[in-house]
Amino acid sequence: MRTIWPKWRNLFGRVAVESNVISSISHVAVNRSFSHSAQPVTSECAPPLKNDLEHLPSQDRLSRLADVVPGALFILQRSQNGHLSMHWAADKLIDITGCWPEDAQQELTALTSLIYPDDVKAWQHAGTESAHTLLPWHSEFRLAHPLRGQIWLEWRATPSREPHAHVVWHGFLHDISARKQHEHQLKFMANHDTLTGLPNRILLTDRMQQAINQSHRLANHLAVLFIDLDGFKPVNDQYGHEIGDLTLVEIAKRMSRMLRAGDTVARIGGDEFVILLPGLANTEECEASSQRLLKAISEPVNVGEHLVMLSASIGIALYPSDADSADSLLRCADEAMYTAKHNGRNQFIYFGNETRPSSNINSSSHIVHDLRQALQQEQIEVFYQPIINFATGQVHKAEALVRWKHPQRGYISPAEFIPIAEEAGLIHTIGNQVFQKAVQTTLEWNRTCTDGILRCISVNRSPREFHSPDGIDHWIAHLHNTPEASASMLLLEITEGMLLNNRPKILAQLAQLRAMGMKIALDDFGTGYSSLSYLKKFDIDYIKIDKSFVLDIVDDPADRAIVESIIAMARRLGIKLIAEGVETQAQADLLAAAQCDYAQGYLYARPMPQCEFLAFVLASEKSPPPSARPALP
């Protein structure tokens, strides 16, 4: 055993800087075990230590040494055929690893089987290299402790060649979990936002560069979404920065839930976020994600006693069509975001122009060309979604929804072609065609009804249609020239943004239509610009409760309270309620109990072509839809 101490002394000499083992041994072991003064353990002081230990049995010497080392000492040997065996291990092995020294000495796998599979190969490779080169064996690995779960261990051992070509290591292992956790925290703090835990600009830039490299290799595309919250500054000014911070944390969680597993959402400062969408074959996923994000952000945020309402402006830049570097993509997306804010907020806009096609990432001119042909060849269709009367269970209303059946691509989402139609000046023609078909359908529908109750169909009209040179002249002329047609058979749906800033041209047209008997509905209520003042200031006949509130009405008490408050307020003002996005019977039951007037959603029927719709409502006159039942008394 006289040769053992110098081997461990040399090992500890190399590790002293990291673990202060020398200090531990010199200040603890000597004071506890020997009568002379404490001295540093160096080559000069080693002989006195050896002489003082001469009178002790060899096992006691190891035990005394093992007691003061901040880890578990061990002696490991390797046979000529490469077999490893534990010759001896200190009692501390059980405390550190959960493996008894006797078990490790009997079969080394009792210890090595606890090492994580991803780490055990690196540990074995380091041992093999040490055996061949006689250089120290150093490894850090994770181990599954039977009681403590995952821990990190550091393994250090000094090799020596013994007779019969055996290699023997004198070493120690110790727990470095605290150090690893600290390193992880430092790395996390360097790459993440401290408030939300999202990646920061540093990590975002790194991931963007990786995504760009991958897109270049795979010849696909990626999108960068620059998001700025609309109306966040007043939240800080009115409620304080603590409420503002809690709001940002909630918004960050919502955005993360809206994305795919491989996407990245980062906070780069204040109320600005950036989202990276890699691996895009087309922009449909990008647009769908943007719509989900706008919906999620616009939902009310409950922070303590405060209800915060926000929206977002999103600018989108695409690789490689807009830029080919991370910095350039961010600049392009930032510029597009400011365009979105300038154009009215609560929307997403692509860099360079307001829209792009979603089948491939090319110029929108192809879509415009196809859209012009579609208008000439009557490819634009109108689908109808029934609206159920809670009181009777009957279908008394429906919403007209535009669809484009492309000859090669099939049905194209309105979210793709409507913005392009607005930019190309085609939206007015599309709106007129939808209006004419809706008038025709409501006439046929009312001819089949004999109960004296007027059936009506709601139509949507965009702000650009109101601002066209001839305004609503075509609608008025069509109603006058169509026998039996009446404005009272139609319901006009508008969004809250149209009522902003008292736009005289829009307000005058709304007043003219209402004077003819057409009812007005405020669509997507609660998702925009604090609509309460509009209800008092303008003549609104119906409120359509946005589906984002209906979605979680059963499970979320906050959403349920909001919906019930909207219903109670509207009933006091004499305004009818239509709940959108009703998909379950539980949602319908809660809405009916709260005295909502109408419901629209997949629970009752999906949008359908005219022929299917007329057959559906005719059948419902005889027997209401299975999920439609009168409100409970």
C-alpha cells in the first residue's frame, strides 16, 4: 500500500485547481488524524505523512483518506482482454451513486448500468484511450440515482501499467450536479429572456442561421414573423409595469401554444416578439399560424382584477424571396410590421406588398390572373352556414361565405385570395357576385316557408368595398330590379374597425342600407377596439360573439363570465346575440341558459353549397337539427 498514496497525491495535484481537494486534505485530514501541524500536501510533505501512517493497517489508511476526500475513491483495473473490474471502492460510493461498493466490486455493471445510455459510450471511450496512452481518465456523465433521480458525476483516475499488462487506475468520482445546474442557468440566462423564458435575440439569430442553412440544403422556405403588440403602452401607464409584465408572460404562453414543435418564438425587447417558421413548402401554414396568433393575442387577458385587451400587428418576411440572411430577414419583417400598423393594426402583412399567394412562394400576379378568370367563368361560389334560433331550434338565418373553386388547385381559402383581390381591385366585383347569389338564395328559401317568419342571410362587406367609387349603388340597384327582393331579407356584417374615427362615407352608406330595412351586425365582437362605445353611438341590431370566447366557455370561468356579461349587456340594449363557433352541446347549453338568441357552428352544420343548404333548411322545418333544441325554461 506504500505506492498508493503517491498515485492519489498526483491525481489530486492535477485536480486541485478545480475542486480544492488539496486544501480539504491538508486542513481536514491532518487536523483530525495526526498530531503535527497542518501542511499542504506536496511532494516535500508526502514522506512525513507516509511515516505517520506506517503504524496503521493498509485498509485503515485508505479509510482515513477516503473520509476526507470530497468524493468516492476507487481502484479500477483492466485485464488484457479489456475487462474492467472494481478492485476497491470507498463507502461513499453508496451515498454518491446509490450503488454499494461490494456490488460494484462483485460486478462493475452494478455501477455502470446506472449511467445514462447517451453518456456511457463516451465514458467507455475515455477509459479505452486512457488504457492505451496511460493519460488520465476524465469523464463527466449523468447517472440515474435510485433515490435522487438524475445527477451529474465527474470521474477522474490516474492509470499505471502493472505486471501481466494490466492497467490499474487510482481515482475518485464526485457529484457535480450543482455545478452543472449553475452552468445551465448561466447558459439559459445568456440565451433567453428573463421575464418570459423565451429565446432572446442571440438564440433567435443562431436558430435563424441554422434554419437558413437547412432551407438552402432542402430547397424549401422559411418565414420570419415580427410581432408588435397594439395598445400595450397604455397598459403599463394605467396599471403599472407589474401588470404589464404579467400580461407579456401570458401572451408569450399563448403564442407558444399556437406554434408547431419546430417553430421558435422569441422576445427581443419590450412588447416585440419574433417567430421563426422553418421548413415551409408554401405559405398556407404561415398564414394559418398568423391567424391563430392574432386570435390568441386578441383574447382578453385576466391579470388580477384587471381585464387587458390587446391586438397585434404582424410583419412577415420570407426566405429566400425577401432576404438571405438573418439580419436582413428581421429588417424586412420589421418593415412589414410597421406597414401593418399603418394600415389599421390587428393584421398580418408580407414584406414588399400586402399579400402573397399560398400555394407557392411566387409573385401574386399568377393568383390575380387566375382570379380574373374565375370571376368571368363563375368559379366563385357562395356557401351558407345555418344559424340556429335557440328559442325554437329552427334555422331562421344563415351566413353567406365566399369560396373559390380553382380548376387545378381545388378550393382556395378566402384568407389567401381575399387580400389579393383587395389589392388588385377585384374585391368589389367579388362582393357584388356574393350579394346577388345571397339575394337569390334568400328568395328561394323564403318561398318555401309558410309560417310568416322572415328568413334572412347575412353578407360581409370589406372597408375597401365601402370606399369604392360607386359604394353601395350596385346593391341598391339589384334589390330594386329583383322582384320580391327586400333589404329586410339581408343582414350586413361589419367589423369594429369600420366604425373607427367616424368615417363619414362608411357611416352614410350604413345609414342608407338600414333605412331600406337591412339589419346591421357587429362581427367578431370583443376582439378589436373596445366596442362598448359603438353600441351606444351606432345603430347595431346584432352582435356576433367571437368564437375565441365560445371555445373555452365550458372550462374557462373567465370566458364564461365575459360571454354572460356580453349577453346581459346586449339584452339591456335591445341587441340580439349570435354566438359563433359553437362546436359542442355543452357550449350550446351554457349559451342557451345565458339567454343567447342564436348559435352558429359545426355542432349544427358546416358551410354548404346552395342546393345542400336549401335541402337542409327544408328538412329542418319538419324536424330541427339533432343538436338544435329550444332553450331551457
